[in-house]
Amino acid sequence: MASQQTTNGQSTISLGQEFTQMVIDATGPKTNPRLREVMSCFIQHIHDFAREINLTADEWMMAVQMINRCGQMSDEKRNEGQLLCDVIGLESLVDDITYTTAVNSGQSVTSSAILGPFYRHDHPIRPNGTTISFDTPADAEPVFMFGRVLSADGKPLANASVEAWQASTNGLYEQQDPNQQDLNLRGKFITDAEGKYSFYCIRPTPYPIPNDGPSGQLLEMLDRHNWRPAHIHLVVQAEGYKPVTTQIFDKDSKYLDDDSVFAVKNNLRVEFVPRKGDPQAALELEYNIGLAPLDK
Amino acid sequence: MASQQTTNGQSTISLGQEFTQMVIDATGPKTNPRLREVMSCFIQHIHDFAREINLTADEWMMAVQMINRCGQMSDEKRNEGQLLCDVIGLESLVDDITYTTAVNSGQSVTSSAILGPFYRHDHPIRPNGTTISFDTPADAEPVFMFGRVLSADGKPLANASVEAWQASTNGLYEQQDPNQQDLNLRGKFITDAEGKYSFYCIRPTPYPIPNDGPSGQLLEMLDRHNWRPAHIHLVVQAEGYKPVTTQIFDKDSKYLDDDSVFAVKNNLRVEFVPRKGDPQAALELEYNIGLAPLDK
């Protein structure tokens, strides 16, 4: 006849590294090797985290509910799980890692993941020198943006595509805002024989990321604001070269040093300067993009 | 006039520890100290993980989508985020940490988080010696379960409550199964003057955790099965004592050594033994529970 007693009254965490190794070793032989590597590392770190901080079941359950709420408010137009990662710097970090890994291993940097939640795949090709700003609000400062797409050794790249998108001065991208026309502040431009592109846009302005979900709640709990510095998104591609996905930041913007999603890098700060003799824009921005060749 | 070049062609991850420290230091002065501590540790580990494994943006986005899907399929009856944590051993770990922390700090172990997704707060109080099994299926083996609730020094505790719940032989808890009556295989029993409780239940059987969501998908990708060994859930409480939330496992069950949620501990294995002269049950289980006093 069995008789067991709980171990109440004792005081040692029994699930140490031996337990973690058991969880890692549960992975079967048919697992993809990369998945095994990633999950082993993740399990090790998440267990170490829990032990280091003495994470309680209540705290863990708060996190679980937060994660569940992220999914519940995500749809085609919104990715709250992504945003939650952004506010702890994770997207910026994997962006950097992906870029570096790709450069080092000779693979392409093709990933829609690092585009942010407001990218659209159907940006219309517009002629160079035209505008992406329609319904331009009265408080917007029009900008003439231009430059060249070049190979790493300085050769101009013709037929490269430059995609640009930005929020309006009310802080909203067109798909968030019923008052903006479809595809407003978005365009794709193809470089000419000299590698040149150009278009009119507006000077970007800071905007807050949504604060109605777990990400906003976390920011508030961490006593942080939810603003992003003024930026324009870019994707630049040319045949035979590694694509570049990036954001460029107005060097005079607020929040450059405390971007709520930690995306600012020093070499991505740009200066909008006065433009003379152009009735369409009193500011201009020259921005050249260098592309590295695809290794084979 | 500004002119910037992307850093394409270079090959150093620029977001190292300095970046991580910046994210940690973004936390404002009004944050709850414990939250600051937990989030600092989490950010450090999740960044270290990403750097150690060279996590790519595509891999990260797969995880984000998995997390979003967890939320999308969770509701009052199902917590897929919890289940996802369970299959990497995290609930078992925080359970252990919480228990140990509470014992060491003199706090109570009151948390609904570690009860698992099938707990109900409205278990009916039933008289000792009665059954929790209604609509008992033909393949079930009835068990007479009994024992005493004791203080750490062996004193019987009267008026302690023993809550028990279990899945039926089809692997489903009553709220998952329209063919079981409400509150089937659930009950709460109050100990008598000698600290004794007793009830009839059924011998538990192994069952698979749901495989229709991200948790099941992860298990499949990790080449693991989704079965749990046979167990009965218990919550035991007495005034002035720390509550115990636990699961007891049939020592002859399959999957004891490879529980898909890693909840088995050696001292929670129990033996169902033959019972003589009882037309209601051919098996019995004696299980005594020791409770530690609440420190003050």
C-alpha cells in the first residue's frame, strides 16, 4: 500500500540544469538540425531566466495572458506580437543579425519580416520626379528626395527599384486612416541609366505606436513613452545584388535617442536641407544607397 | 547636403551588449522594482539567445506568428499560450520555483496559474466516501482513494479541503466533452476530526494534449509525442497552512519518463493496489498530504 507525502517544508528548487537538459534532450532524432539548435538555445535561456529571477507562476501567467491578448488583437492589418517584440528591441536585433549573417554567408537578405507592419507588397511604380503625397495635409513640409543606387565599388546601378513609404503628419499610414487615399505616401521608383531615382514626399514626423494593446501596456508599465522618431521606410533592390531594407531618420527629429522600438542607427540619420527655386518643395534630401553583390 | 551610404559589405553585428543595456536602461524611474528586475533579466536573455544562435528575421517572424496563433485560439476553455510554455517545461519550472520561493519566504502558494487549464473554481463539496465518477465508462477502473491531511509534524488537520479532478478514459475533462455530465470527475472533500478524506474516482489513463494548435505543431516539429502520463490533480488547503497544488501519477503509467509537459516528479508517483471486499472498487490508493504552516 502506497503512502506519499508532499515535500512541503523543504526548500530547494529541484528543477535545475538537469531538468533543462532533459527538456532539450526530449527533441527527437527527426527534427530539423537548425530548429534543434534554435530551440535548445531558447529553452536554455528561458529556463535560466526563470531560475535567475525566481519567476513565479503568477508572473508567468501574466506573461501568458499578455501573449494570448497579442494574438487576439492581431489580424492582416495589425501584428501586436511583432510590436511587443519591437518594444524590447528584438526586431532591431534580429534585423541586424540577419543582415550581418546574410552578408557573411553570401545569402540574400530577402525577408518580409523586417519591413514592419505597414509595408505593402503592391507599391505602384511611379515615374521619377513625381510625388507619393496625395491629399497632402496643410501641416506637411514637402521634400524632394533623390539619389543614386550604386554597387559597393561605386558603379551606378540602372533598373534598380527604390520603394518608399511613410506615415502622414497625423501619425497614420494610409491603411490605418480612412481619410487618406489608397497607396498614399507609397511608391516604387526605377533608377535610370545613371542609377538615379527621385520623388517628392513629405518630411516625416514622429508618431506614437498603438497603445491600446499589450505592447502599449508594457511600455506604460515600464514608464516609457510610445513615440517613434520621424522616418521614411525604404526597400532597395537590384538584380544580382543583395536587397536593402531600412529606415532613414530625420537627424533633427525628437525621439532619436529614445525610439520606442530602438530602430535608430547613427548611419541612418539624414539631413533635410533647404531647396531653392522649386515651387513644389522647400526642402530636399539626397540619399545614395550602396548594394553589395549577391555571392554565389 | 547630406549623403549617406548603407553599411552593406561590412560584416559585424553592431547591436551587442551596449544595445541590450540601452534597451534595459530605457525603463523609466516609476517602474515597479520587481517588474524592472524581471524585464531586465528577460531582455538580457532574449537578446543573448538571439545573438548566440544568430536568430534571423524569418525565424523570429515564424515565432511571432506562432505566438499570435496561440492567442487567436485561446478562450475561457482553452489556453494555448500556457500549453506552448508547458511543452518546453516552463510551467513545471515556474511551479517548482514558486513553491520553493514561497516556502523560503514564508508566503502562501496561492496561484491559480499552476492549476493547469482544466481546473474549475466551483468544485462541489461532496461527502467523504462518495464518488466523483458519474456516467462511468465501461473501460474505467474504479478506485477508492483515501488518506489524511497532516501538518508537517504529523498532526491530523481537520476541516482541510481536498479538491480532485481528472480526465475520463477518453482523455477528456468534462468541460471538453459534451457526453460527460457537468462537474463529472471533480469533487471537494473536507477532512474529519482525524484529518481523513476519502472518495471513489477512476484509475487515471494517459491522454494526448491538443495537437490542433501551435503547441502540437511545435511538438511535431521537435519530433516528440503529445501524451501525458496518467494523473489526478489535487489542491489541498487548510486554515493556517500553505496550500499544495499537485498532480499524482500512476507509477505504472506509460509516459512517466517522457511526459510531454515535464510535470512528473519521482515523489509524486503513486501505486494503485488491489482492494478487497468492496463491490464499488477493485483498486485503492492511499495518499497522505503534509502541509507546512503559514509563516507570519
